[in-house]
Amino acid sequence: MSELASDRQIAGDPLGWSSATTSSRALLTDTVPLRPALAPASTWRSGVLEQLRRLSSLKPNWDSEGGLVAKADILNSAASLIDEILRHAPAIAEPYVRPTPDGGVLLAWQCQRGREDLEVELETPGIATFVYSRNDNQDPVQGIICHDGRPLQDDDVVFLRILGRFGSKG
């Protein structure tokens, strides 16, 4: 997985990533068309979609280190994956949303007082990589999620089992 954009890299937080999500019901704009939601409503879905929309307004070199801007197909893929995640794990906590320097999107969850982390990175439409790690010296679990309508694969099943560990009270 590529390096996550650190808080230092987005100093000043111009897009409001560290603040609470907006209550706006706005979906991604015309430049990033969004398919209708198949997921149940969540308290945070619209805020995460707004954060994804804001990623489309970043300028090249947004991190002062040559950071690329995520393209519409990657942002749509992230929105689609959010809906798929909510369909399978409706009680999951809100993810952190960050751009990656290579033009991708990172969704991250943390639970149990920082002892477990789940990072999902999208760099190719319909495909995401995930890393689940625990701070107890166990090797991380890694895999590839194909969320393009194909039947579930082994990594998809592992990912769905991990999602349950990141409930909204996690």
C-alpha cells in the first residue's frame, strides 16, 4: 500500500478532514457521477461522500511532494465500496478518508483504543487492497477486494469478517 497522506502533508486541513463530517446530503458532483445507493442509510454516509467529492477538487502536488489527484473513476469506486461495506456491515464506524500521493483513496478504521487498524486503498476502479493489523505482534492480514459485481472471492470473505470488528462503538 502506498503511504497515507499524513496530517503534516495536509497541514491546515483546508478540506476539513479532521473535523466532524458535514450533515450535507450532497452527493458527488457531475464531474464524479454516482450510481444510486444500494446500501442502507447510515449516519455518516453522506459526510463520507462529501469528503470524496472534496478530493476531486485537490490540485496536483497537493502535498508539496508531487501528490496526484484521484480521478473520477477512483472516487466513484470508493463511493461504491462504501455502499457495499454498509450493505454487509451497517453498524460499521465512520472511516477516515484520505488521499494517497499516487492518486488513490484510503479508507481507514481504528478500534479498541488503537489496537486494531483496517486500511483499504483504492487505486484501480473495482479493486481495492486491504491491510488489517493488530498491535499484538501478529502478522497483518492483507488481501484484494474485487467490488465489481463478481461473486465473492476468498479475500472478500476474509474482509467481510474483519469489518465486524469495527462497529460504530468499536
